[in-house]
Amino acid sequence: MKTNAIRIHEFGGPEVLQWEEVDLAEPAAGQVRIRHTAVGLNFIDTYHRSGLYPMDLPTGLGSEAAGVVEAVGAGVSDIEAGDRVVYTGRPADAYSQRRNFDASACVRIPAELADEVAAAVFLKGLTAWYLLRRSYRVEAGDPILLYAAAGGVGSLASQWAKQLGAIVIGVVSTDEKAHLARSQGCDHIIMADDDVPRSVRELTNGEGVAAVYDSIGRDTFFASLDSLRPHGTMVTFGNATGPVEPFAPSELAVRGSLYVTRPILYDFINSRDSLLNASKELFDFITGGDIEVRIGQTYRLEDAVQAHRDLEARKTTGSTVLLP
């Protein structure tokens, strides 16, 4: 059958995104065909588009979407036609009206959640989950530093961390984002162009934070290390300004025997059981009313070029959803 999708034939800026008609085969064994109703926009999509994280060309884009199952392949028993599902994973082809995807990576959407909310929260919410519950397990009273606190992951992580009893220090780039981050659980705000380590020391009586969650990468890495208390944990999970440069392990020793981890989501959901367990924890948290999923903006899927421009210009807040 014919469908439409965003494709790229070369790496580059947002202008390389092309809206094209593509052929879609019947779902293979173990797959389902999904008619997308909402597609999540994530910063990692810009890394794939630019070639920072190279993929074979030509390729689609997008690692997160929600939709309705239209057909199932042989051997699929726990997902049925008509089910509302959400997924995250590769190959990256979520920027499409329809696609085939492994049934084992699809999770049914709770009745209480709209498709747009599921697409807005699944990858970002699972990212917040592995940051706060697996990479450094936040405990009540822990001071933590969270970069991009008003962004998609940040807005979820700040609320979740606050519910866990953490003292949340958020880093943002504008006054508007500062107001938003405060409304979503941040106890303190540091502006991105301030001296972050100095501000952290002032807010923590000179001690530093238990953990830093840094999605910025190269430009903030050492400032993040300098913000940690002895034996603190640096969680570097994004490359908004480029990948972190190689560094000597002695940099950790001179700052108080620090820990550094560079986690990725798929190491925490690499089995069907682990995916379902993580999804249940996330969905229970959302449907229990403990967290607000804020969709800051929506775009038509065919307008993905503008969505990418706005994302990279830091004009977006909260989650962004593309609508097929």
C-alpha cells in the first residue's frame, strides 16, 4: 500500500527533510501495521538528521509514536487489530502516516490517556524514569541539578523528582522557561548563562548536588562536574552542543571521587518484561495524577522542517507532537 512519510537522502539541516510517498508492505511475522495518530518530536531526531548519530541513507526519522493497529503479522498474539499502542525504538521511521513495527516493542495505551499524550510522553517519560530510578536513584532530600528543565524530558523529570522528595535545581535559558520550570517542581532556577557551579554551591551551602542530569553535552560537562558533591554522580545523556570530549579519569579524582555514567534508554528496556514494567511505572505515575504532561506545541507532520528549526532554536517548551 501507499503512505506518506518524512525521508532524508543526505545529512544536514532541517531543509533535508522531505515529505514523500512511500510503499508499505504487509506486516512481516512478529510485526504490526500502525496507523499513526500522533508522533513525538525528540532532540535525538536532530542528531539522526544531522548525521551526528549516522544512519544508512536514505532513511526515515522519528523514534516515538502512538496509533491504532490496523493489521498483525504471523505469530503476534498479545497485540490485536484495533488496539491503541505507543512505542519507541528503531528503525527510525515514526515520521510517517503508517508503518510496520515489531509487536514486542509496542505497549497498549491506557484508556485514560489520549494518543497525543502517549506520543508526547513515552520516550521522554521513560528517559526520565531511567535517569531518576536507574542511573542515579533519587532519594528524598537529595539536591539534584537538571539541565533544560523546561524541555520535554526536563519538564517530566522535574515533576517526578519533586514527587520523590528531591530538591530540584533547574537550568533554563529564558525567563519564560524559568517560570514554567518553577511551576513544574523546580525549587531553584539557574540561568544557563550564569556561573552554574558557583550558583549550585550557593544553593547547597557549599556542598554541591548529589547528581547532575546533563543533556547539553560538551559545553556544560566540566561545569556539571564542578557542581557535584564528593562521590556525586554525573549523568550525561544528551549532546545538544556536541559530544563530550575525551577527558582524563583524574578529573573525577580531584573533584571528590566522582562517578560518571552515559546511559541510553534501550539498555533498560531490552526485553519485553522490562519494557512493560517500565511502561507500567510511567503510566501509573501519569494516570495517578502526580505529573502533568505539557504539550507545548503541535505541528502537522508534513511541517517537520519548521518543528526542527524551532526545536534547535530552543523556541519550544514541554513536549512537541507532530500530527499526521
